[in-house]
Amino acid sequence: MKSLLKNAREQKGLKTRELAQLAGIDQALISKFESGTRKPTKDQIIKLSQLLEIDYETLMIAWLKEKILYEIGEEEFALKALILAEQEIQNNKKEINSALISFNQNILNEIEILKNKINSFNHFEFRQISKTLELEFVFKSIHLNKNPLTLEETKLILNEGMTISGKSMQNHLEAINFQEATFYIKDLIQKKTTLNEKDFLLLHTFLFKGFESDGFGKYINDALIIREMNLFFNWYESQKNNLHPLILASEAHLKIAQIKPFENGNLQMANLALNWILIQNNYTYVTIDEDQKSIDEYFSILEESQIQNDKSIFINYIIRIEKENLKRAIQLIEK
């Protein structure tokens, strides 16, 4: 943890005195945190994570690891105690997930009814709206990334191959590339391929095809981030058949957004992973409406969930959005 703090401070170009002033922590304590002779409190970890822009989960894991080592590292039965503790934590997680489902049971029941209604429509009826839903997914996703293309302009680029006057080549490429990534996910789903690292990295190369860079399709060259992504895919494999798909998809989005494994495109990749899981489980796309109020709400809830370390805030939000989007899909079919 000490190297995490020191490296982040130096990368920000801050002296210990300047960081102490910003954080409201004594300068001597900052120095002791970085030397490893003193451990910060949880509140101090939260402050330092925000000021130094260190991933909160990464810093908390390092803090908890050192706390555990300090408390029981030298004990004879430490490993046996940790195994029992891990089992209890896993049981507690199951209880939390059960509580989440119980709390949202009414809306989840409504979602299942809506989903079954969509599945009852014939193939021709659903095919009629699939292109509309996919177009809206691409448009709203790139709009979330501040792309200025309108829905009609996005449609002309993707369906007619037109070039829009006054819009940059990057604006055009973002729409084309995101559509290609969406089509690739559809192809993977038809092959019953679940979220995996190889295709996840390939999706990242699709997003930035035609852009000048050599960092696409690769994680940031940081051992900690690479480890976090390994843990992410291990988590996904262990939970994909245990968690409710809406909880699984929401948590996957949260984890990727927190890890930030790429130099660019982290939010888009979190969005693609979320929808990959949902579409695979016969739900519809979760899209954030293009109006500023909806966009602000999305970022606010994402931030609140991360700061409070409470995944239920974001999960409840995604469940609500999914219900509205399923209703929207049915309306399109019944028109």
C-alpha cells in the first residue's frame, strides 16, 4: 500500500506537504503512510483514493491485506482461520444477493413478465424491432461518450454509409466501431460464448479501429491492473451461474468501471460487458437516454455506488432501467 500511495502522489506532482493540506491530514502522517510505519484509517483511505485518483477497491484491498497481516500474520493458525473467514464471507455474500433479489422481487417479477411477453412474439415481429433497438443502443452509447451525432445522423452513417458534414472522422468511426462491437457480441451470443478475456480484449480493438494508437486491445501496463482483471474473470466464471443475470451484469459493469483497465474506452467496455450478459440471458439492451438529466443521473449513481462501496445502489438503478427498456421494446412491436 505504501508504494501505491507514494507512486500516485509523485505521479500527481504533489509534495507530502501539499497532499497533507488537500487531505486535511498531518504531513508527518502522510510520510509515515508512505514509509509503512503507520496505517491510515478507512476515512483517510477514502480521502487519499479520491485525491490521488487511485482505484478505491484496489487501495482498500491493499489496506485490508496489511491489516490482516498485522493482526494475525504471525499466528500459528492464521491460514486455517483465513479459510474459515473466507467461507463465512462467501455465505454472507449469498445472503446479501438473496436480500437484493428479495428487495427487488416485485420489479424482477414484472421484468420476467415483460421478457416472456417479448419472447412470445414471433421471429418476424421481433426482427422488425431488433434493428431499431440496436441502432438506439449504438447511438445512446456513443452519446454517453459525448459523441455529438444525432440519432438520424447515426442512422445515415450506419445504414446508408453517408458522411455527415460538420462532424469529425472520429465521430463517424466511433459509431461504426461501436456497431461492429455490438454485432460481434451478437455473433458470440449465437455461438453461446459467454464473457471471456480474449473476446473482451478484441472488443476493445473494435472500438478504436482506425485510431492512431498502439494501446488498444491491451490493458494498461500495470501488474496490479492485470491482476485485478484476472480476478475479475475468475469472479465472473465462479458467479455466472449463481447470480441473477441483472445482478451479475450490473456488478460486471461496476467492477470494470472501477478497475479502469484501459487507457481509453473503459466506460464503453463496461457498457458492452453489461449488455453482453443481459442479451445472452434474453433481456434487452440497457441504454441511458440521451437527455442530460438521464446522463447526469447515470454518472451520479455510478459515483455514489463507488464512493459508498454499495453495489446495490447501481444494481437497483440498472434493474429499473431494464424494466423501462423492456416496456419500450414491447411498444415498438405492438405499434
